[in-house]
Amino acid sequence: MIVHIGGDKMIPDKEIMMILEGEGAGASAHTRRFLEGLRQKGCLEQVSPEGIKSYVITGGSGGMMAYASPISSQTLYKRAGFSAINDNG
């Protein structure tokens, strides 16, 4: 399945490794360093001029890539068809 992540960008759901919170309170120092490393390597693409609400990390045949998306992580999670994780077992 193909997942629309904002702007004109669509990616195969098989390539999605993780979906992270955007630059708000959900972004830890480790996450910011990880994303900065990808940015420095030219592996971070902002898919829309709108504000960043989430990051989609992919790992396809071209290597690891991060996409800054204006769509919330919860919405992208649902679009990708991921199952909910229940912390209560």
C-alpha cells in the first residue's frame, strides 16, 4: 500500500521503519540528534512548506531517509495501517 505523507509525497508502507513526533514536546534530545545527523547527510526532506508535525523514517533500497510531514503522527500511523500497541499486555 502507498501512504500519502503530505504535499505530493507518497511512500510504500513496506519502507516505513518508524513515525516520530514532530518538533514539539515529543522530540527528545536523542531524536533531535538522530534527525540532525540525517539532515547533515542530505537524507531529510521536508515534504510541504507547512509546519512539521511528524517525521517518517524509511529504510528502502536507497538507504535510510527521513521525511518531515505536516500530518500528525497519529494520522500517519492510521494511514499506514499499523496496529495499535497495547501497553497493558
